[in-house]
Amino acid sequence: MKFFKIIFLILLFHTLLTTTTLAQIYGCTDTNANNFNPLATINNGSCTYDPTFYDPPLFINLPVTVEENSGLILYNKGLWTHNDSGGNARIFKIDTTSAEIIQTIYLPNASNYDWEDITQDESFIYISDVGNNEGNRKNLRIYIIKKNDIPETGNANVNSTNINFSYSDQTNFESAYNNNNFDCEAIISCGDHLYLFSKNWENHKTKLYKLPKVPGNYEAELIDSYNVNGLVTGATYNEEFNEISLIGYFKYIPFMFLLYDYQDNNFFSGNKRRIDFPYNYGAQTEGITYSNEKYVLISCENSVSTQKVFKVNTGIWTNISPIGIKELTEVDFDFSISPNPVSKKKFKIDLTNLPDQSFTIEFYDSLGQKVSFKPRKYSGSDGKTKLSFKVGKAKSGLYLVKLRSNDKYSTRKLIIQ
């Protein structure tokens, strides 16, 4: 009898193991992706998305004192920021209604060499002095200040402690101004560690590093890298929804990368969705923080445009839609394609006065298969947007262009000769 029990248990275990293995189907689990797999049970990070463009609404204009703001957190009913380099080592609290500076905290035992981002946890605020345009810094540090040392109101001096570090993969410290992969302007606090996202001038990727939160001297551990096709300048983490938002720019076009549905702290293992802001050409986005739910506040410094803060609901893209086909209504959006027919290497799409700020553009061949045309550049102002696309290796023939905004869409025909 004991022998048969053992055989039964072995067969039962084999059945359960086989059933579990069969149930684990890897693929894209995001219903908003263009390669969503309804059979997938485990997200393998393969989701792809059509180019997405958005015009973020203004939240507040910032005072001139922080025209070189380079980081952002929301703490104690106010926005906190700092300038990026030079000047006093201090952080500012800004009223979210009046946009006035209502408190200044000085760090007497710190210096502002190149402050690039700020983050927080329940007990501490972390200020990253890690700007490294030359790629040759050997004094990278993160200042830590206790929240309990900051008074409710009024200016004050607050002492800080240091995390000093170097990058585990850096061996060459020769100067290479804006042509190196060891600059960094983005930091988040997650669990027991700080995570840094590099600003790679040379290859336009971002590298993910990990550091302990306690003062000391460390080597930042390289975890992973991802090709963002741009320069990452800020990061923020939403603990409630386990979501990360990165910001940056490429050729003067701001963008946001949304990281979600990832495994553990391997932030690039899940969905990676890019949102471009072509309407805000020249806005140098620098700071970002979650405010409530999935809303983020994004600050930009005074460059082509003035210093200001935008507000964006990331849930537009990261809230997974119920499985099923969403009913769309066909309308006649104001957009045109030129030249059409296309006989050269590129074509342009002009859009005017869309009813919704978020939109996607999809291309289909004559067989109804979705195809891709690589975007070349964007520009826009006064409600108008111009998009340029490369023809690439597309075959001659008739294509359908679908412009979709929220639950409405409009189509045009594109002919490639």
C-alpha cells in the first residue's frame, strides 16, 4: 500500500508541474499594446506601442529664483526643488497654488557642484550631486537630510550626511564633454536602495545602477541598460502602483518613458512605453514627481521656454484596459499627408487642433497588416504639429493611415511609388 501511495504522489506532482508549466505563457500582457497576446500569462517585456504624442497642460509657472531647477518632489504640502550647479547648497519649497517660494533650507556642510535630482522616502530626502558632463568626476555624492530636521515653516540650516560612490563599470576618466556614458541626472528611492538612471550622451541609452541608502563609500552596481533613444534627465517612483516615470529630451523634443508591470526591481523587464511631447519643442524637462494616484508633475528649466511645471496623468497609458475591442467613432480630423504620392525617402503629416491632446498614428498595408514607418523629427506650436517619417524599405503600394485620439479616429490614404 505504501508503494502505491508513493507512485500516486509522484504522478500527482508530475500532473501539477505539467499543468503549471503549460499555464505559464510568456508574451505581451498589456491590452494597450499593438502586439497584445490574450493567451499570455506572464509579461516578458516584449510589448510594443505605436508612436504616442501628448501636449501636457500647464500646472504652474515657477519663480525666477529656480530658473535652473533640476529635480522635484512633493513633500509637506509643497513642491521642493533645487538649482543644478553653482550658488548656495539649498532646496526650495514652492506653494502649489501661488507658485511662490515659501521656505528655503540651507545645507551648510554641503556644496552644490552639480545637483541633478532629488528623491525621498518616509524619513529622508536624498539630493544627488552627480552631474558629470565631462564624464571624469571622482567626487560623485548623494546628500541625505532628515525630514525631522526640517521645520514646518521658516528658513533653516540643516546638516547632511553623504553617500560617496563611483560606477562599477567605469575605468576611463578622461574628459569627454557631452560625449560619455557616465553622466547622470535621475534618481529614485525604492525599498532599501537608491537607483540611478544614467544620461548617456554617447549612445543615448540609460544605465540602471543600485546603491545602499546609508552613508558611506560605495561602488554603484550596474544592473541593466535600455535604449531610450534620448537623454534621461529625471525619474520618479510610484510605490502604490509600482510604476516609474522617466523624463528627458532628444533633439529638443521632450519625452516621458513609463516603466510598469516589471519583475522585482528589474525595471526594464516589463512594459516600456514612450510618450513624446512635440507641442513643447525646446522645453528642457528636468524634474518629475508623482503627486496623487498616477498624476505626475514635470518641471522644465529656463532655456528655449521659461521655467514651469506641467501635469500629466500617466494612467492614460498604464491603466490596463479590459480585454475586448473598444468601440471607436470615425470623424474627420484635420490632418494631411505630403507629398502624396510619396516618391522620395520621407513624407510629412500635419495635424491641426485635435480635440484631445493624446493621439497615435497607425499605418496599414493593402492586406490590412500593421506596418511601421520610423519617425524622423517633430515640431509644433499653436495647436499645430508636423511629423516627419522615413519611408525606409516600405514597398510601393497603397497604405491606410489611421489617426486615433481617445475613442475617435480618422483615416487617410498614403501612396508610395
